[in-house]
Amino acid sequence: MQSGTKAAGRDFAPSPKVDAVMAAERAASFTKRSIKSKSKLAGLKLALSMLDLTTLEGKDSPEKVRALCAKAVNPGAGQADLPDGLPSVAAVCVYPNLVKHCRDSLASMGALGRVKIASVATGFPSGQYPLDVRLDDTRRAIHDGADEIDMVINRGAFLAGRYDEVAEEIRAVKRTCLQEGVKAARHDGEGKGRAISLKVILETGELETLDNVRFASDLAIRAMDEATRELEPDTIYSALHATNGTARNGTHEPHGTHRSYSSFDFIKTSTGKVTPAATMPVTLVMLEAVRDWYLETGKLVGVKPAGGIRTAKQSLHYLVMVKETLGALQGVNELHAGGWLTPELWRFGASALANDILRQISWLHSGKYRANYDVTEA
Amino acid sequence: MSKNGETNGVAVQQSPSTSRISRDSNSAPAGWEYSPAPETTKVALKSSYGLFIDGKFAEPKGAKRFETINPSTEATLSEVVQATPADVNRAVAAARAALPKWAGLPAAERAKFIFRIARRIQERGRELAIIETLDSGKPIKESRDVDIPLVAAHFFYNAGWADKLGYVFQGQTSQSPKAKSGKGSLPEIASGVRPVGVCGQVIPWNFPLLMAAWKIAPALACGNTVVLKPAETTPLTALVLAEIFEECGLPPGVVNIVTGDGVTGRAIVEHPDVDKIAFTGSTEVGKIIAKSVAKPRPDGKFKRLTLELGGKSPHIILEDAAIDQAVEGIINGIYFNQGEVCCAGSRLFVQESILDTVVKKLEIRLASLRTGDPMDKNTDVGAVNSKEQLSRIEHYLKLGQTEGAELRMPGYSGEVSPSNTGSKHGLPSKGFWCRPCFFTGVQPSHTIAREEIFGPVLSVLSFRTPEEAVSRANNTPYGLAAGIWTEKGSKMLSIAKQIKSGVVWCNTYNKFDPASPFGGFKESGFGREGGVQGLKAYVEV
């Protein structure tokens, strides 16, 4: 299937337009909510459990990744004044070369599969590589142990109006995730078949307008769904039955005709390498795209803002936005308990955020506000 | 390690069946709820307030008093005086006596007083916001972020004009005989510009202090003196404003504040020594006032009059609108201040092709609105201002259904019927409450599409072509405001030009700014408030 041939015949339904002034106003309204006492503590723990603890530097070392994993599994270790029962974060997020170190490190702590390994792939952050290189990047990351692939879209093609090409590349990566997932070793070592979640990074800072953000969101959501429907249930189910004798080793049970084998896929704002990264208006527009997709199809897609979310307070603002945009949808809890206010459907991509959340939790817990040096580095 | 084992929110791959229950109370509650966030700052309210006449608070001998209550609890907040016609006489006399000196002040000096008042309003902003919420039932979020900042802004804006009126009325002054100096005439406040005189101002309960600011600030800037009557149910912030006038050293008699009901209002309107009446309120009362003012005073002069009355404003959503933002505009248009807004977008016209989508999104969005304790910082919709107003709203909730429209009460799962509208579901038994709701299947002939409800009740209608939207939108005795949503500029401008209303908001709603004139067409009144246009009502040129 070549881009621009079959894809040219695909129907790109127009996306709803976005009024930037009113979207910004609505986004700002979430920051006015007053989150106190119990709801603050619950919100902070929730935010912690939704973190993709990230390091994406050229100088990243295996040792740094081991520290990151330790922090991910037990974020409050070594810090006084924290309550018991803090959650682990959702995932660690690293470059493909470091995935195997994450796998070894998490395995040594018995946390493999519980704290997910997310890997940026597909020629992150620019995506300016030939498609087969990007697909191979994806394949290797999964082979090394990644549970989640954070891919970048081809912004050049998008901005040039070559939407078919963008969509086809997303489909290709999604197909790779599904196919490689079937072949990949399970984390418990018993057979093969791992649910691979795909996060499509729109790099909204380069898309510039909210109209583009909305259209890119819709395009990515549709493309992931198309690829999933192309391969399922035949390929995936039969492959899994053949390998394991069960099709039920994904993170989620199939939900009627809507959900099937695999974790939820995501759309994600940014690489963190471009300014502006995640903003509330941009994330709001993506939430609206996800909501409209659910209303249209009954399917759930996750959202991950990444970059620029540094403070506990910001993370609460985002949770308020999720709650008030997607909290009142009927039928979601039956598909996935807790809806978007769970790590399966909402993530924060951040590195500094974890420690600010921990400092706020310790303040709520003990009345003491810890210094920066009291919380451990990752 | 082990302490995190079971509390982690992330599903364990090997045991999918436990992924649901592993999210315990320590990590990710399935429903994350907001804790109560009440505004707890204490404000000092007096147990009773006198009348503010000639720079002093005083209680007339043998005065009758009445209570003002908190509409969300029905608890008494304070008592105020029922001013008699004799009290109004004294207030008008004080205003008359203060007039020559106040009008004769150098304009920049007058401006200083108004600037000082504006700053003091900001300094006492939190207190004013709390009192406004206590007395009116509106959410603290709105009184804090909308009402009080706008009050200060109106004083700042008009203070700025005080010494620049010559520029405003440049070229408009030469022909008018009234502007010529004569016996007993007031001093010029700019070349060829004189104050009107004593202004009688009667204001409503929906934006108590903001309406006072709209009336008082331009009057003072133009050298007039004022007798103002706040609404019966919401007198408190106007009385605190009087305290601020005292603090700022405003000369006695320049602003007088008298409390009371319609009898007091009538005494002001019919007073022979009042030069101008400014009224904001119902069309019904506005018509009575217009009749009364149509008769000349004993000295043969006519009173001036501006009226800002009711509305049934059309809110038009075209199929090429940014729908999610339009839904926000609809919400803001009708549920802001419990819908107790004269320019509320109470008639929603949605283009046929997107009607179902808009109704669905409206339903979803409405379910996330938080109705309840106005003092909670997270409350979106507070209490209805009075028992009378609530029963008026309830009348329409029943009538709309019996006339054939379908009432939708999101957040209420029971069956809705004329005898049980669900409008009180989940709300306290004390206080005056109505859940935000809307009607679908509304026909233009239905009463709920024609009469002003003044509550959190929206009537949803549809249209097929822009031409039909315009003709339906204009099919009303009112003409205060309108809203248009489309991403296409030419369409927006073409429709905006054809709508007969004082304000047309495009891709937004309920935006207020002191620099922007506000006022109605047809039965929504005449005269403009705000902007340079608003100054005209307060000068003779």
C-alpha cells in the first residue's frame, strides 16, 4: 500500500473548526477551580500515578535510566514526610537504545509490566527519516521490551497538506505495533504476545493553529483505528490463540465489538523539544476530539500532554479539565472504570513534575514543605 | 516496593482481572470529586442600615424597615429602611443643593473623586463580592471575577472622561439653546456642555452593584448629582458603596441612596425636581415610567429618560460554527447569573443540520455545571434571587411543557413532567433553586419563546437558512442583544447587520466592557449606557 494511491481514495471528513479565543477562555476557566484538602491529595496521587517519567537527553546513560526506573516504581523512596501507599508512576519514557536497560532494571524490581516502558521511536523528535527506518526503530524498541511507542507524525507532510501520507504512516506504525506485539515476549516470560500501546505525537507547537490540532487529532485517531480494524481480529486473535491458547493477555479485556486486544492508544501533544509544548487550550481541543470520537463510535482513546507541565498545581488544572470535559459521558465507566481519570487513558509526560507533586503531598501530609534537595533525583 | 504493589493505578499485565480493583482509595479513585471550597472570609454587616442622604447615614424617625435575606438560605442578612416620599424629597433636595458646587468643580478635581472611588472599590473588592453573593444568590466566582472588577472598571473609565468631555462632544454643541448660559443654568463642564442636573436612578437586583456603577459613574463624570434606589431584594452593596463615598470624601448630597420598594421608586420617578430618570428593570415597569415621564413637570420642562428593559435575545448557531466553543457561548449566554440577565441568550436558534449535535453537547456540558451554594468557589449556578422570581420561573417550566415543548433537565434522572420538573433535584430544601435546563421542540409561537423567563431556562429552536434565522430572531417585541456563531466572516457581518438589537456578539456572548455602549431596541428600551454614547444621557449640549 503506497501513500497517495489507496490512501488518496480515503475520505477525510472535515473536522470541526475551533475558535481560538473562546477555547483559551474555556481552558483558563479550569484554572479557577479551587481544589482543596481531600480532593487535592487525591488529585495529586492520581496525577502521580499518571506520570510518564521521562528522560530524553543525548547524554542519558544506563545508570540514569536505572535511577529513573527506581524512582518510577517507588517515587517517594528516601524522602521523609510522605504518607504510605503512594502509587508508582504509569511509565518510564526513554530513547530506544535505553529500553533494554529499563527492562532489566524494572525486572530486577519485579515491576516489569506494572510500570510500563514507553519508548519514543520513529525517528524522534523530528521524524525526518525514511519510513522503513522509522518502522524498524519501532520494531526494535518493542523487541527490546517497550510496552508503549511514542511516535511523531510527519509534520512536514501535514503542513504541506499531504494528509494521506501522514495517515498512512500512522497506520504503518500502528500495524507494526500490533504485529510486533504478537511476536514479542511476555514480561512474565510465559509465551509471547504483549499489548503495545501507540501514542501519536502531533507536535502541536509546530502545527500552530487549533484548527490544525483538531484535524491532526481526528486524523491520528482515525488512522490508528483503521489499522487496528484491518488487522483484527484475524491476525491478532489467531496469532495469539496459536501462541498462548488465549487471547486474553492484554491489559484490557475486549469490550464487545468496541475494544479488542491491545491497550488504549493515545494522542499526545508534544515531543518536549519544541516550544510551546503542551498548553491547556491545545489539550482541550484534543480532549474534545477524543470525546467526539467516543460519541461517534463508542471507542476510547487516551490523551497525553507532554512538556511544560512542571508544577503540581498545573497537573491539577489539567485533571480538572479532563473531569469537566470527559467526566459526564454516559457509558464510559462500563467500558473502562474511571474513564479518562485513569492512567490507562490519561498521562502526563514530564520529568520535573513528579518531585513537585511529592513536595506538595508531603506538605499536605506533614505541614512541612520540603526543599528541592530533600526529594530524590531520578 | 511492597507498599506500592497493590496501590498502583497501572494495570498488571499478567492479571487483567485485578486491574480494575487495584486502583484503591490511595491512588486513583474512579470518581475524583471536588471538596467543598467555601469563601470563608468574614464580612461585617450591620444589623440595620439607614438611608444615605446628604453625605450621612441616618434613619428617619418612625421609619418602617424590611429585611433583606440570603436567597440561598433564606436567612436574614440585615434590615433596611422603606424610604417614604418625604425621604425621597429630602434626598432630591440634597442632590439639588449639592449640584452647583459639584458641577462647578474643575473637571480634573471631579475625576479625582471618581478615581478614588474606583480604587477603594478594588481595595474592598473581596468584601463587596461576598456581600453581593450573600444578598443576590449569584456564585462568588461571578461576583469576584465579573461583577466587582467591572464595577471598578466603570468608575475608572468614566473618571477618565470627566476632563475630556470637550473632545466627546466636539462639534455637537453650537446649535443647542440648552447649552447656552442663562439664568439659573448650571456651569459648563466643557465648552458648550452642561450637566443635566439631578438624576433619579432605579436599578434591578440581578447585578446590584454593577448597575449602580453603570448609572452613577457617568452621571458623576458629567457633573450631575444622583438619587439612587437599589432593588428591594439587593440593597446591601449599594449601601456599602455609600460607605465608600463617605471614605472618599465625596461632597455631601452628590450621591444619595434610598432603599425601598416600588413606592419609593415611584416617588423618585414622579418627583418634580428630578431632571433625568434612568431605569433598568422590567418592560412592564418601564412602560409605566415612560407614561409618567411623558407628562411635563410643573415648571414646564420634561424629564429626560433612559430605559434598559427586558429581552428575549436570539443566539444563532450556524452549521459552520466552532461548535464546542459555541456551546460554551450558549452556556455563558443563558446560565450566567442563573439566567437572570436582561441580555441572556434565551432563544437558541440552531441550524437544522447540527441541531442534534448541539443538543447532545449541550446536555453533556450542562451535566458538568455545578449548581449549589453560591459561596462555594466552584459553584457555577447559584440561587435564584427571590421566591417571587422562582415561582415565575417554575410557571414557565410547567407552561412550556403543557404547550408542547420537551423539558430537558440534565443531571436529573427521573421523569420530567409539568407537575414534577426536577428543577430542585439534589438542591437544598431551604433557599430558591432551579437547576439549569432547556426546552427542545420549541415553536416560535410558544410562550417560552416569546416571554422573558429570567431564569436558567433555554428555549432551543431550529432554522434552515440564514434568512429564516434572521426573520425568526427579529420576531420578538424585544431587541436588546443577539449572538451569532460562524467561522465565516462575511456571513457573520451580513446577519449581524440584519438583527434588530442593541448589541450583537459574534463568536462570543455576554462580553461587557465600560468602553462599549449597551442598550436596547424596541421594547428593550432606549438610550445607551457605557462608552462615549453613555455619556450623552448625562449632558446638555
